[in-house]
Amino acid sequence: MLSFARAALRRRGARPVWVAGALLLVPAVVKRPLLDLAVTGTVARIVAFIGVGVMMIAIGSAALRAAAATGSQSLMTSQPGGHEMPLRRMKQQPATARRRCPALLLSLLAAAFSATADPRLRCQIEQGGTVQVLDVAPVADPYSVAPVTINGRFRFKAVVIGDARRIAYINLYTYFQTERRLVLLHQAKYIAPTIASDPAATLTGWNYLYSPGRERELQYRCTLVEVAP
């Protein structure tokens, strides 16, 4: 009886340590997808996702082994005559956890690949004191993209050709709307652009365009980013 009480005290004394560890683990897990993964590439995101999952599985497995060892010791000391069946069950728990690890790793790998983001061309357009942000998805047909009207004076069109895995090229067009027709002010093309690792980097930099005659100004910059599905 005395040995059983000592084992219970040991378990009770270790519980605050495990609770404190779990509380420290929660913000780290929450911070990973919300902050860190938002500024990394696709491959780095997958590797980081799997690494965090493997670490959590290892911590859980270690906690299960520690609980099983403490529980088996208390059973041995409190029931010296009939502890075989309970002890066998306690010993089976780590083996069960080991059998579940491959399934957990496969689920984690599937979740990591499903969490990959799709590419988007994000353009910030400033004209006449207003700011407009466009997120342009990849398409297969360049003629399916319609220009966007900016303050009734300019038109901007971004054509992103490719798919979720690769961007073939990007064409950017800026027009000025006259009374009779559209006047092309600027055209740019980017072949096989890649997503920059630095979130502050832009694909185009700032472009300053002026309309003929009245010289109204339009500014724009575009960045190739990843957006979670």
C-alpha cells in the first residue's frame, strides 16, 4: 500500500511537467501554419509540416511509454499476487502506439501535400488616390482574361498562363481609355517566373505610367505569391 501511494505521488508530481510541456507546444504548433509557413516556399512548407508532425508523434510516444512504465510499476507493487493480465495490457500500449505511427505519418504526409498553396499574381494598382489589389489565378487560355477598369480612365489586364504546379509566362497590359478607343500604354512579359523566398520582393517593381494629354498617373506593382486553397 505504501509503495502504491509513492507511485501515485510520482505520477501526480510529473503531471504538471507534462501539462506545462503541452502548453508550450500549443503556441509553437499554432505559430507554424499561421506565420512561418506563410513566408516559405512549397517544398519548405512540406518539409516543415512533416518535421513538426514527427516531433509531436515522438513526444506523444515518449509520454505514453513513461505513463505505461509508471502504471506497470504501481500495479506490480500494489498487487503482487495477480498483476499478470493488467501488466500485459500496459506493456501492449507502447507496441500499439508503434503500430499506429506509420498510419499517422502517412496521414501527416497527405495533409502536408494537401496544404500546398496555389500560385497567384497579386497586383497593387494606385491611381487618383485609390488603391486596388487584384489576385489573378493561372489560366490556360489567354483570351479568356478581361481587363479591369481603374477609375474609369485606365484598364489593366494581367494574363497568367500555367497551372498550380508551374507558371509558363505572365503578360501585363495597361491601357488608357479615350473617348473613342483604348490606347496601349505599357506591356511587359515575364517568362517562367518563380515565387520569391523574400515576401518583400516583387516581380515587377513599381511601374509609373502617364496618360496622353492630361498626364494622369497610374502606378502598379505585381508579386507572385502563394495562396492557401
